[in-house]
Amino acid sequence: MRQTDGETVAAVVVTNNRKKLFDECLQALLHQTRPVDSIIVIDNASTDSTPEFLAQKGYLSNPIIYYIRLSENTGGEGGFYEGIKHGY
């Protein structure tokens, strides 16, 4: 992870079957005034081809994006739990 001014900033994004909104969210995170050091993406068992979409858009080759696909939808709480756990 990159560090700026001694601080590290990570974003956890949980998604489930929302490719368009998910794309907008990732674009916003990648173009902030203070860039994040890492983006932890939790795919809550999407069934809308999210992994293929991420690969096609080039997100999976971005070194600051960590993609984790859960085998079942654990809801928002479960997704954020996994993301924070991996962030630490």
C-alpha cells in the first residue's frame, strides 16, 4: 500500500449484482483528490458476471484493487466484515 503523510487509506466496497453503480463507485475512488492506497472489493456472490466485468474494465490488473469473491451472499454486514478483516 502507498503511504502519504504517514497515513494509509483503504476503501472497502461491497457489491452484489450492481455493475453500473459499482463501476461509478470505483471510478470515483480512483479519481479522488487524495487517492486511496488500496481498494478492497468484496463481491457478495454476484450472479451478473461481475468478475468478467472487472477484468474487461481492467480493474483486476490495477495493483491497488484487491478482489475477493464470497461463495455466498452474507449481506452488507458480512461483506464489510470480510473487507475490514482483509484490510487489517
